[in-house]
Amino acid sequence: MFMLPAPNAYRSIFRRPDGSYDWETEMEYGWNMIDMQSCGSLAACIVECIQSSAGMHVLPPGYLAALKKQCEKRGMLLIVDEAQTGVGRCGDIMAISHENVVPDILTLSKTLGNGLPLSAVVTSAEIERVCAERDYCFYTTHVNDPLPAAVGDKVLEIVVRDQLVDHSREMGKVLHDGLHKLKEKYGCIGDVRGRGLMAGVEIVESRETKAPAIALGKAIGDRAYELGVWANLSSHPSFGGTFRIAPPITITKDQILSGLEVFEKAFATTPGTLPL
């Protein structure tokens, strides 16, 4: 197993002369490193449209299309994991739809089951045909269990019926506008990123150094919890101390504004947040 450099627009050392993020050179560098280590028999590349646990990093525009070309060049499959981003979360029915790229395999869980343990592997008829010809057998204890399957079917029905994809996109704008306004008030917020109802707020000691402020992030999160809003903090050092915000896609505008109000109060009453 090899890893491409994580596309971290906020922290990547790959920069153009104007200081903007040069993900194309970073990707080329990553594939060159893989090719030098590989025996030439690469099977697949697995990617998230938004790297959630790594700190809510959004793939740059054009990244997925370029990634698919690199996979095709090496005879690899492109596997997109939409466990968290799928079924409306990011303002599209699937996050990959935002880039108009069709993966070879799409994996779903979490959002598909709406709390019930349900997952799915979606692929093409051609890949299914090859798997059958080669006698590939996939089996688990609960494969094709009718109860979670019925729940997944109903989830998809409700998402379409209630136009929750459009709702997620609209509420996402409210959420991100509020978070960016918060960034204008507190210097400890180094970056706000995400798409739809999936957002990341990275806490730093200084915007100049971008040094992670994990202890401060925890203090803000604890204070928000005391005030009534639970905020999930990616506290592992490699994640830089980033709040992962992903409310239900049925959330209302009033609920978002109320949550933002509590979140701002947590910043205002926590020492070290660097009010601007």
C-alpha cells in the first residue's frame, strides 16, 4: 500500500510563485514516488472527495479528473469512498458528482443507513462481469439483509422526495457564511473549509506560523459543549486540530444560526482565541 501526498491546500509546501496551492505538481510528485516503489502491478487508488478524519480537506477542483487519468494510465481502478460525503451531505447526491467524474467503484455506508449499519459497493456491469468470470465471492453474515436494505431504500426515497440535496446545499451556504464571519473575528481560526453541510475549522496558535493549537481547540470544544453544542475535534497532531462539523442534512436555518451563536460564545469566553 502506498500513499499520495494528502491534498492539504492550507499547509502543503507545493506553491506557485503567487503563493497559491500547486496540487498538480504535488500529485505528479506523488505518482513519481509511487512508480519508483511499485513493481508496476497497481490495483486501485482509494480516495475521499473530502478527507474527513484527516481534517476536512476538500479535493481541489480538477483533482479527481486528473486522478482518474493517472489511474487509467496505469491500468488501475478509481475507488471513491463516500461513507460520509454521499447521499446529499455535500450539496450533491454524491460528492463526486460535483466534479462530474465517474469512479470505477463507489462505496457507501453511514449516510445510506441513517444510523443503521448498512453499506454498499456500487460498480459497473463490466467489473461485475469480470468478478463473476473469475469466481470472486463476496460474503458477510448480513449480506443482503432485508431490514437495513429497506431502510436504505427509504432513506434514498426521502432524500429525493424532500429535496434534501438542494436543502443541504442551501444550508451549507448558511453554515459556511457563519464560519467565515467567525474567522474574521478570531485570529486562532487559521482556515475554514468544506462543502455543503460538511465543514472544517482549523485552530492555530498564529496565522503567520500556522502552528497547530490542539489544546486551545479542545478548550473551545469543551466550552461549546458546556453551552449546548457538541463539536468534534480532530485532535491527532497530523490533523492540526480541526473541528469537524457535519450536522444532519435535515437541519433548519434557525438551528444552524443557533449553533453558530453558541460556537461564537465559546470562542468569546475561551482564553487565547485571539480576538481581532
